[in-house]
Amino acid sequence: MNILVTGGAGYIGSHTVVELMKAGIDVVVVDNLVNSSKESLKRVEAITGKAVPFVEADIRDRAAMKKIFAENKFDAVIHFAGLKAVGESVQKPLMYYENNISGSLVLFEEMAAAGCKNIIFSSSATVYGDPAFVPITEECPKGKITNPYGRTKDMLEQILTDIQTADPDWNVILLRYFNPIGAHESGTIGENPNGIPNNLMPYITQVAVGKLKELGVFGNDYDTPDGTCIRDYIHVVDLADGHVKALNRIQQNPGLAIYNLGTGTGSSVLDVIHAFEEANGVKIPFSFKPRRAGDVAVNYCDAAKAKKELGWEAKFNLTDMCRDSWRWQKNNPNGYED
Ligand code: NAD
Ligand code: WQD
């Protein structure tokens, strides 16, 4: 199989490229490096012992995309490329709509022109908004989304659904990720945020490594057992494996299929802090801060559909995720700049 991986130099993309190559699948990565560096792919090459074909290009660049499809015959596309910072998307909505929507439209048009009609799309649990029920199944109605980033995911799900309805030759798999954390066991690839992290785990690891003084825990008055928000954290390597399993499924011509990728277990912010401290023997100083706008109290999934139809389930637990996040950060205090 030959797969185009858009955004393959990024956090989830680089881990997925490792798992694809381990499974004997050929890949071509396209990335404009707006939120990543070539170094991640060099490290993927060191892990796998194989070269990673890479095209540095923006998916909005139609000529570049035409050239990629003219030079390769792909069985499917795994589409990670996009901007993903929730707060930034509120400040710069046009940038998010332009990059995520316009870029994806060019990609989908060039796929259609090349006759490549199989796509796996990185969607997000954010489409459930404040979920109507937990654990969240794929039947849970979509909720009110509070930011432009999340709306791009919702819109792209709808666009792909419409494309598949109009032309049943398309196979579209929407993967709704819950909260990816962790890193490859080698400690050589991992999440590498620019500036001060917005997300919990990279914030914790930067406190642990001494780059930040203390963690602010956003809210301790939620209606949860310890008052802090509950999320479904999933190891990025499990998530990567979910894409390999989704590729097997897409070959069975599923039409449109949607899967939650999470562990099915909810953990509070305090659970994560304590698990990190225990797994790694490092103290994480923290203090409670006001709630963060847009946060929902509880969000975790029912992952039974992915187990039944993809034969996929998460193997790693929260301790594994904390251990692997820390190994990456400790070995690379400045990410890929080291
Ligand atoms: P990331 O920023 O590490 O990776 C995205 C990659 O896309 C980066 O390498 C970036 O350089 C590239 N990119 C962005 N715009 C591009 C463009 N126009 N052309 C070419 N390349 C472009 O993010 P990630 O965490 O690996 O996320 C991957 C995908 O999964 C994204 O679509 C994201 O929205 C989605 N997702 C992420 C999370 C999460 O918490 N990390 C959760 C749910 C969904
Ligand atoms: C987790 C918990 C925070 C930072 C985001 C996106 C979502 C998806 C995954 C892409 C929350 C708390 C955090 C901190 C804290 N991404 N927290 N102090 O918000 O669940 O999901 O990433 O699709 O769309 O919104 O993840 O890691 O930011 O927060 O207390 O410094 O940690 O309040 O309860 P979130 P997160």
C-alpha cells in the first residue's frame, strides 16, 4: 500500500508514519513545517531504519499537490495537516478557516482528479461540544462548538460526508481523537509545542523539566469527584495504530464510517498530575486557577465501535503515557531544537 500522509512531520503524524512503516506500508509525507520540523522525520528514519519520502509543500498549493498526485499512485490519504491551537483560532479565525478548510478543499479536489477516493481524516472529540451523554458513542449528537478550530473539524466532517454521499466511490473514515498524549518509547519523537503550551501534558512536562515554574489547574469547582475536569487521555502510539487499523478497514469499502479513538477511561486533571508524579518520581507544583473559557467538565468515550469494526483498542494506560511523555521531554528539553 502507498499512502499520502499530510501533516506527517507533526506530533500525531510522525508517530503514525512510524507505525505505518513498521506495518510495511509505503508513505509519502507532505508538510509545510508551519508547526513542525524536518528533524522529526529524521528521527522517524532512525527509529524505522528506512528513508521517509518527504515533500515540503503547503496543501493549499494546488500545483504542488497536483505534482505529488501525478508522481505517485496512492491507495489512500491520511489527512493530519491543519492548525490546531484553540485559543489562537479565536484570535485568528480567518487564518484557521483559510488553512484548514481551503487547504483541505484543494486536497480533496486533487484526490478526486487523481482518482484517489479513500481518506482518513483527523477529527476531534471537540465536535461533541458539551456532550449530551458520557461515555460518548459515535451516535452522540454533535454539540455546540465554542471555537473556530473546532468548527473547522465539524465543517470538514460535513464536507467529506457530502462528498461521499454525492459519489459513493469515496470511502471516508472520520477518526474522532480524544486527548492524545505520550510519545514513542524511544524518547526521540514527541509533542513539540511552540511557546508556552496550551495543553495539559506538555505544560506538566515543561514544569517537570524546570522550564515553567508551576502548573495552573483551571477550575476545581466542576461537578466531578475531585472538582477538576475529566478527559479521555490516549497514548499517541495507540492513536497511530488506530490509523493502521483504519487503513485495513478502508480497503473493505466502508463508505462513510466514524470512530472514536480513546481509551474509554476518564481521568481528572489531578489524576494526571498524580500519575505523572508517581510514574516518574518528579513533583509537579500546581495551584488552582479560575475555569478556562470553553472547557467542558467531563468528556470520555465509548470506544466499543472501534474495537468491533477496526479490531483496535488502546493498550497503554495513564502511567505509560506519563512515563513516555516525560522520557521525551527529559531527553529533549527544547524539543527538536536540541
Ligand atoms: P501538529 O501541529 O503537530 O501537526 C499538524 C501538521 O500539519 C504540522 O506538522 C504542520 O506543520 C502541518 N500543517 C499545517 N498546515 C499545513 C498546510 N497548510 N500544509 C501542509 N502542512 C500543514 O498537530 P497534531 O497534534 O499532530 O495534530 C494532527 C491532526 O490531528 C490535526 O488535524 C489536529 O487538528 C488533529 N487533532 C489533534 C488533537 C491533539 O490534541 N493533538 C486532537 C484531535 C485532533
Ligand atoms: C485538558 C484538561 C484543562 C492546561 C484540547 C482541544 C481539543 C483537542 C484536544 C484538538 C482541561 C486542564 C490544561 C493547563 C489545566 N484538540 N488544563 N491547566 O482542552 O481537553 O482539549 O486538546 O482537536 O479540541 O480543546 O485539552 O490538554 O488543553 O486540557 O488545568 O495548563 O487540563 O482545563 O480540563 P482539552 P487540554
